[in-house]
Amino acid sequence: MSRFLLVVPPLTGHVAPLRAVAAELVGRGHDVAWCGPEPTTSELTRAGRVYAAGDALEFAVERRPEGLRGFAALKYLWEQYLVPLADAMVPGVEKAVEAFRPDVVLADQQAFAGALVASRRSLPWVTSASTSTELGDPLGAMPKIAAWVDGLQEGLRARHRVSCGDLRFSPELILAFTTVSLTGPIADVGAVRFVGPALAPAPPVGFSWDRLDGRPLVIATLGTANAALGRRFLSECVDALAGMPDVQGLVVDPTGELLSDEVLVVKRIPQAEVVRKAAAVLCHGGHNTVSETLASGLPLVIAPIRDDQSMLAQQVETAGAGLRLRFDRAKAPDIRRTVTEVLTDPAYAAAAARVRASFAAAGGVVAAADHLESLPR
């Protein structure tokens, strides 16, 4: 038996794949504990043993200013979120390591505190890459920005008396919850192991299945963190799908403000289950939603908002499994035309099926646990 400490940020999409991996490790007889900002870490992991590391309210994504794009969004992410989060989490991670005595620290790629503490204590540490954004070296063509990021990391290492490499990449093992069928070739694979999505069961959500009428189902969702920001776009989705009598539209509106007689509008859905009954998904490009959709072999229409979503949208387009829209400009006719194209051109479904096959072959949580068990102790 080994002891694994999972260090995570208070972000749903980053916790979800590790929740599935944790369940697999526990099923194999290993001891697993979590560490992250509270109370969100306990809420997201639904685990019995969680060590607090920072205040989740201070790092709630809802506090991020709306409308950040391009370098402004990247600057905010690093200066106002990732670096302060690492500084805030380090004392809690230190206490967790002292109390739990892990054999391995498994740290999310945006929870630098795990890498910092593990390096300082000479513990093996593994990177959980819940999204493929960093794997392709997106800043390689922007040396000044890359140098700026390196400088921020150097400041972190100096403050916490650590001499190690890039905090985003373990030199021993990087679990990438995707495949090259989606990302495209990665120049420097190194310690990266592509295991495909690790899709954990979601909390039970009530849903009236009898409201599905048998027509091809198109789901429009922007996730849980974009409720206010997404109202205009979701309203356009309602209008677009209302004008498509041959499909049934299902729009997920967390605010509960949108109304329609022609389109099914709900506040929440059991997403994985509903996606399996759909014909296509329209979303913002969150990694979990993209993975769930492609794991079902369905084409996508993606309207990226921020962060890694634009890169994921580009990966989906390049793979041939969907199309992208401008989140801030798309109107109902644009949405209707794009959804119609991915539904009627069989090439999109065929490409999605190829990605689905690659996901299945990669092994998912079983492969992830195998790699973790093979680490030298």
C-alpha cells in the first residue's frame, strides 16, 4: 500500500479527474488524502480526509473580473490567482505532508504548492494535467511572455526556498487526461503519459427524462462558473434552437432567468448521462465538457470564453470533431448555421468517433493508477 496526497485548487474541472483516479487507487488498497482550499475542496471531492490549505472564498473564480481576454487574462491568472494561490496553500500543504506522510504527492498543474513542498522535502511528485493547454508549449512563440512566467515561478521558488524546475511539469510523471488524437503531436513528450479522460460520477441531479421527445438532442451549456457572463450567449442559443424544428434544444441556464416554449431550459442536468443521449453539444470549451462529449463520440460547437478554452476549441477544430464560434459576437443565425453543419456533415461525427476510440485505448483511470503505482519510491 502507498499513501498518495492529492493537492488541488478550488476548481471543479481540476478536481473531477483526480476524484476518479482517487477512487481507483482506494479500490486497489492505497491510502488517499486530499489537500486544498476549504470548504470547496471537501465539497468537490466528497472525501473523508481533507487537509485545509488556504481559504477557497479568496480564490473563488466568481471573483475574477469579467471581460478579460488575451494577455490581460493571462496576466490576471498568474499574478492574481496562481501565484497568490501557491503562497496561500504552502503552509497547509506542509502540515498535510507532516500529518499524512505521503509516499507520493499528486499535484494539479495549477496547484504549485504541491510541487514546492514535495520538492523541498525530496518527495516524488506527479503533475495532474487536467487540461492539455500547457503541454504544447503555447508560449514558445512569445519569448518575452514566457520569460515573464519564468520570472514569476522563480520568485515562488525563492520565497519558499526551493531549487527545482518548472512547477507545472513533474520531471517524473505528468498525467495528461487527454490523447494526441485531440491535442495533436507534442514536441517534447518527456514524462507525459496520455491516459485519456478520467470521468468521475457526478453528484445526483434530478432530471425529467420524459421531457425528451425523441428528436435529435442538442445541448447548450456554459458550465457552472459562467452564469452571469453567459446570459446573452445562452439567450441566443435559445433563439437558435427554437428555430430548428427537427431537433430538440436543451439549454442549461444556472440563473433560471431564460424562458422558452420551444426549447427545454433547465438550471442543472446530470451532464454525463444527458450527453450520452445527445446528437451534439454546444459549449464554452471546458475540458470536462469537451471530454465527456468526445467520449460519447459526439461533435461539438465551441464558443470559448477564457483561459484554455480557445486552445481546446482549436484542438477540436483541427481534429475535425467540431467548429468554433465567437462567444461575444455570435447571434442566433450564426449558432443555428454552425449547429446544423456539425449535425448534417458526417465528417464531424466520424472525427469525434476517432477521438472516442483514442480515449478508450488510452486506459483512463486504470492507466493513470498503473503509472502511479509504477513510480519508484
